[in-house]
Amino acid sequence: MQLVIINYFFFFILGREELRTEQQRYLMYLCGKGNHSRI
């Protein structure tokens, strides 16, 4: 869970367009619909 917070913080600091894509993929991963091979 700590890793999730760190990654989220990292993306938040970046504040780039990539954040949206990463955030969406992260949300999908958290939901269990993300690609395991991708992460």
C-alpha cells in the first residue's frame, strides 16, 4: 500500500498529461481490470 501512495505522489508531482494515462491505468489495476503484464 505504501508503494501505491509513493507512486501516486510521484505522478501528482509530475502533473503531466502522462499522469492521466498512468492514473487511469492505475485505477484499472486497483479495480483488477488492468493488465498485469503491463505493470
